[in-house]
Amino acid sequence: MLDQQATFAQIGDLLERRRPGHSLPGAFYNDPAIFDFDLREIFGRSWLMVGFEVEVAAPGSYLALTIGRSPIVVWRGMDGVLRGFFNSCRHRGAQILPDGCGTAERMMCPYHQWMYDDHGALRGAGRMPRDFDKSEHGLKPIHVRTVAGTLYVCLADDAPDFTAFHDKVAPMLAPHDMLNAKVAAQATLVERGNWKLVMENARECYHCSARHPELSVSFPTDARGNFLSSERVNIQNFQERMEALGLPSAPVEGAWWQASRFALREGNASITLDGQPCVRKPMCAINGGDVGSMRWALEPHSFCHALGDFTFMFIALPVAPEETIVLAKWLVHKDAVEGVDYTVDDLVNVWNETNLQDRDLVETNQRGVNSLGYQPGPYSEISESLAIRFVDWYAAQVKAQIAAQLASPI
Ligand code: 3BY
Ligand code: FES
Ligand code: FE
């Protein structure tokens, strides 16, 4: 405890001395103690996007993935109710289901075959004493919520309030009909960089025109940091036009989330190699599927784009101080037939290329911030406003958690 308090005090002190509007002191990008802190206090307390409700549509279907060092599972019970659990056995802690999607009416631990039902209750535990109380050894629950077919979890006992995010964003996502969709492709990328470098990079388009030629065809890479104003596109007109079509579009945000519909470059209706839709059966058919991009993003780890023809999800999952997994998913209309209405190559092309290009940039950034010569540098207020928003949010979270922990009795 003393050690932990000393570490907290050091982290707090380092943050106190950071220069506003500048990248973080180097330790925030490579120090193991700060990484542990991030897993516990940031990823352990925030709402995190994990995928789409269609991945857990049928009774018994589950989605298992590892957040930091915590395997979790979102599981639809046989009664149709979605529940979430730590995917760790209550015997000696083994991970029960492997990461991925599947279907199970019960969950059996592969180690000593303890058996749990779809409510997380322990039903079978062989060779335990007569008075062993199974009811004391159910799976530990986590919070699960959905918003218009998108899926979120929070591992904390007390989750941050979800209401405003849900209520404001649900009507914006609803026209994209994500409950009548399917995951058409997924990609996992291992990046040799701290998760904050992954996210800072994901939160700015300062580098986009130079480094993302494919994305730059359709994406307003010249726009200001929040994509809401640009010399080329009159965003106000665009949003008014979209609202008139019944698509809520105006920017909304809370401390840990943001959402808005923004215009693609003139003449483009999707984020594809030629800027034209690549799925013949649209998810949102309004205006012929030409509806710009409905973007939503959560601190600490995600951004998504819902276009007329597909939806793209990007989430960052920290693995080690200098290693992060980027998990990407592409959603299309459930009736779109591969090879007839779309090809996976066309669907994934731009974001796959973009993610690979970003991986290089993140790894390049990591090598430089590890240098003895690294000194925090200034963000561009015009082009990196969302990166500033991300580090400010992070710093505020860290400070709040440190204050709470240092104040709590030992
Ligand atoms: O946050 C976003 O939506 C985008 C996607 C490309 C780069 N990044 C700023
Ligand atoms: Fe799961 Fe032993 S660790 S049954
Ligand atoms: Fe990028």
C-alpha cells in the first residue's frame, strides 16, 4: 500500500508539472508502473466499446475478449438477457472461454471443470466438501450496455453514468440499423507502442494528407481537428440538410464521449478507395446512402464511423507498456451477400491501409519518446484539438483517481 501510495504521488507530481497543450512526459508512454495504473484506473473504470449487439444476438451467444489483463465475456442468456462477467473461474482463476465469439448454454472451466450457468451462477464443482457454498462462487459481473446495436462494458463496481451518452447517441445511430447487420470482417493489429500513442495518433489528422493517401480520397483530412469545419465543406449546411432528412447530426459530447455526423469530401459517399459505396445493400438508405459519416468516439480507446454502406469500429487494447492491440470490425447489412453485393477486399481496403500506416507512425513515435532527448512538444491547436482533448481527459482522470486513493483510509 505504501508503495502504491508512493507511486500515485509520483505519477501525480509528474502530471502536475506537465505543460498544457504539450505531449506527456516520457514516462507516461513507457513506464511499467504507469501502465499498471492505466489498466486499473483508466481501463478498469471507463465505459469501453467492445463490438456490436449482432455478435451476441442469439440466446447463448457470447463475445469474449481481454481488456488489459482481464479476460471478460458478454453473454446472452437463454432468457434473451445480455450479461457480462469477468471470464475468470472462481476456483483458481483460470480463463474459462477463449477470446472470440461462440455459443454456449453453460460455461465450463477447462481446468477442473467447474460449471457456470448463463446467469453466472456456479452449478457444478466436483470433489468439493459437502458444506461448500456454490452461491458464494458465481462469476463476477461486469456492466454491459447497448446503444442502437453497439456494445459497451465497464469493469468497475460503480460505472460512470451512461444515460447522456445513450440518450443522445442512440437516435444518431438508429438510422444505421445496426441490429439488422452482420460483422463482415475483423482485423487485429499488434502495435509496438503505448496505448496513449495509439490514441493520440487516432485523434488527429495532422498526419493524414501526407501519410494516408487512400483515406484522403474521401476523408476531410484538411478539416480542423474535430472535422466540423473545413475550407472546402460547409458543415453547417451539411448538417442542416441531414437533419432535414431525419438524421440527427449536430455535435454532442460528454466528458468521455463525442458524436457528430460530418461531411465527406465533395463527391464522395463512403470511405472507400474511390469514395463510392462498396456494399450494394446499404445499412442506411436515406439520400441514396449518401449520408456523410456518423462518427462517435469514447475516451479512452475508440472511434467509429457509420457510413451509408458500412460501419467501421476501431478500439485500442493495451497489452504492455509498449504494446497495444488495435481491433477493427466492419459491419454491413445482414442481407448483403459477399461476392455479390460486396467484396471483403473493397470493404476493408482503406481502413486496413490506414491502420497499417498508423501502426508505423505509432512505432516511430514510441522509439522517439523513449529517447533521452525526448521533451514534450506542442500540439497544433488547429489540427490536434482532439488529441489535446484526449490527454486533458486522461490527466483529469488520473488526478481524480489519485486524489480519491490518497484520501481513502489505509
Ligand atoms: O478519429 C477519427 O475519426 C479519425 C479517423 C482517421 C483518423 N482519425 C482522426
Ligand atoms: Fe476453474 Fe479449477 S480453475 S475449475
Ligand atoms: Fe492516421
